Amino acid sequence: QVQLVESGGGLVQPGGSLRLSCAASEYIFSIYTMGWYRQAPGKQRELVAVEQSVGGIKYADSVKGRFAISRDNAKSTVYLQMNSLKPEDTAVYYCNLKGPRPTIDYWGQGTQVTVSS
């Protein structure tokens, strides 16, 4: 059982930046797909960014050019750099780890990001 712990959320003004971190309880193998998702009130959870072992990095159209996902396998940590934040980015952000088997699918508890003036 892998535990994922997100941090770095908070309140930021429009146009500001935040960096989210997701620390895993064990080593993140390069074959794992790491992703960030978000869920706004009253909406379904949606993909924000994903770094795949095969297939590279993908972003939601709404965050392309503003957000960047990265990983440090040695530190078992995945990051989401968020720039030029907009009020519509307000949501709970979740970290996800997927392995080569369906049983390897873990979620963090989420971190709140609020973009407001």
C-alpha cells in the first residue's frame, strides 16, 4: 500500500503561483504513471497533468502553458508548478500513482487550492 501525501496548497491571488508536492511512502519507479487531478465543488474530478512511463507528459487544455508536472524519483516526490493561476483553477488537487497492474492505483488525500482576490 503506497501512501501519497500532497502539500503546497493555499490561497493565492489571480496571476499568482503555487507549487504542489506529492510525497510517496516508497520509491517511485519510473514505470509508474504519476498524475495530478482536481475536483471543484459540484464538478467531477478531472485530469490536470500526467507523466507516463510511456507516452510522455500530457496536460489538460485548460492548464497548458501555465502548469508543469515533474518528478524526482530519488525523493519519491512529484511536483505540480502552477503559474498564472485563475479563479477557475480553484479546486482540491489530488495526486495519483498508477502501476502496470490495475491493483496499483493510489490517491492522496488532496490539497485545497483557492484562487481569489
